[in-house]
Amino acid sequence: SPLAPLNAVRARAGLPDITLTDQAALRDTILHERRVELAFENKRWQDLVRSGTAVDVMNAFGANLKTQITYISADSYIVNQNKLLYPLPQAEVGLNTSLTQNAGY
């Protein structure tokens, strides 16, 4: 079964099996399971970028944080499409004239 790896993790935690067949619902469930299972393993950013939700999730987090902490400036915690890719090292761009820096850097 394609759900066997997911259900193996859930069984280890004493949780019931997942039996969803709807693709969108199953994708959301798997992303939630990864968020819980890998909470302290620094995998969240890659999952957000891969799922296409990084900009919305991070901006919502930033907006919420700014309501709680008054000294955070208005222009902080703002993520846009340019921040989804890391910058290329300038040394590499300088060595290879065929490379162009990622947008926003």
C-alpha cells in the first residue's frame, strides 16, 4: 500500500491508520505528519517551498508575530518569491560569466 510508510510512523506513535484517497487531503495530511514528526530537524522550510505555501505561511506568521512583539519593524518578516531561492555565491558568479544571480540578491 502506498500509505504503508505513513501508517508505520503513525502505528509507532499509537495513532490510527490514514485511509484517505483524496490527493489534496492526503497531501495536507502528509505535510502535517512531517511537521509533527520532524519538528526539530529543520525540514519545514523545504516542505513549505516544495508545497508552494512558503510565502503565505511565513507572511502570516510574521504578521501574527508583529501583533505580539511591538519592537519588530514593519518591514521585517516579509517573504516574497525572491527569498525562495538562496543566492548564488558571488565567487561562483564571478568565475562563471554564464551564471546570473538569483532575483532579489
